[in-house]
Amino acid sequence: MNNSFEFNPYEALKSIIQITSVHTGNDFIKVTAEEIKKLFKADLVYICKSLNFNPTTFVEILYATETGLPKQAELVGNPCQLVYKNSIVKINKEVRDTFKSIRETNFQSYYGVPITNDKNECIGHIAIYSNKARELPTELDDIAVIYARKIEVETKRLALEVENVRIRKELETLAISDNLTNLYNRRHFQKMSNDIFAQVKRDIVIATLSYLDLDDFKLINDSHGHDGGDIVLKDFSKILIKESREGMDYLFRVGGEEFCIISLNTSLDYSVKHLERIMTSTSNFFSKTKFNKITLSIGIVEFNKKFDNYNQIITLADKKMYKAKKLGKNNIVM
């Protein structure tokens, strides 16, 4: 066995300090693995976190110094499984002959370091493989433990960042969404109308605005209560989503029973056909329910540079919607 292994504790500690002061997040995990590979003169290093516990049988590989490894790995038949007894594992020789999961490799020695949390529970590990049979000096254990602690702290911070991003996105979604229907709300409608009008002014897009109102909605609330009205609004919103094109038709609930659709890069004729499909789907759906007389009055206009501002477009679409009601409801006015 080749027992020679040059090791400089000062350089090792300097490397740790540099990594922790300059790198964060996923970049920290990557650089740490590469530094460990150099320090331990290894052929493969990967850093994992546990996917299940008591016992841990599956892990996620956060970063590996070689490509081609699976994102998730099973520990059965692998020397890494021994690390989850919460201790450093050293196998100096013949590791590939002992563990069937690495039998097709050239690995001769293995060094595994547990990553533990504040409760001293093993929540992941560092796996260090070498193609040489060798015995590592015990001084490396302290360095390995320091690396493991730094990884635990950084992964905890990274998980917190991911959770904060998720919460922020949820709050952003809530700020622009209608609570009942999950469509965009009036505030976002105003902002998007302004943005689209500015793009129309610069000849970047063409767009139409459709203003939809559920006819005689007050009668539904009077006959079936507000719970019944909410059911109609939610079901109608699902129809709008089903009949619309993602990324081109933007759907808004702007009032009690009032909805708007902004359709990008869409002609007036196409929008009318789109609205006719919505009217047919709405009638077909509700005809099979106790709310069997649901119809729509709709006004539709093009975003046009002749207007002074987007509010004039919204006002005109609203007026056309009311004209559709005066003409007997269940109608579209262009």
C-alpha cells in the first residue's frame, strides 16, 4: 500500500477560509467539492444530503466533481451507507471489491465524512474516492469535519434562501391575483393595460381588450345566495382558462361579475371568435347545472395609438359591454 500523502494543514485551513468568505449557495458547494478533491488528492468527490431518515437509504447529490452521476443515489451496496452511523469512514484498500455498487470503477480507497445538524444527526455526507490504495493521516479528520460543518451551515442558509424566494413569489402572486378565481386582479389589470398600451404606441405588439359581464348576476345571488354566486364565478373562471391561450390571453376579474381579457398579437376578428367560443362553452356548461341561464354581455376594442391613454380604451370597452346589455344581453359589441 502506498502510505505517502503530503498534507499541509495551513494550506487546508487557508482554503476553507477563502471558500467561506468568497463563495455562497450552490457555488459554495461546487467550489468546496473541488477544493476537497485537490486537498485529498482524490479522483472523485461528491457532496450529498439525505432524502430519508432512520435509516437513510437515498441521498441527493448536490455536486460531484465528475459528470454523469445520477442526481439521486441509493446507499445500499455503497460505502457511503456506513457514514450514516454518524462517524468518519476510512477504507484504505479494495473498496471496489467490497461494495457491489462501485464494482465497475477503479476505486481502491474511500473516505466518508458525515454532515451533521445542530442535534448531531447525520443529514448528509462528503464522499471521497481514490483510485489508489492509501492510508490518510489522522490530521485530515479535523479538516474534513471543519469542511462538513461549513457545508451544513451553508446548505441551511441556502435552504432558507430558497424558502424565502418561495414565500416572496407567493406574496407577489397574491398581490396580483383575485382570491376567489385565481385570475389576475384589477390592480394588475390596470398595470398591464398601461404596459400594453405603451408597447402598442411603439408598434411592438397589437392587442385587443374584451370586457365581459355575467348577465343578471344579481338574480343568482338573490336565488342561491352569495355562496352560489361564488360557485358561478369560479366555474366561469375555469371556462376562461380552458378556452384561452397561455401567454397570449391574459385573464382578469376586475369587479364583482366583471372580467377582462387582454389578447396579444391578436386581430379583432380572432378575438370575436374566441369570445364566441367562450359564450358557447359557458352556456353548455351551466345548462347542466342549477345556474342554467348564465349568459354574457361583451364589449371588445382594439388597443389603438389614436387613444391618449389606456384608460380611454378600458372606458370604451366598458361602454360597449353595456351596449350589449341594452341590445338584449347574450351579445358581443365591437
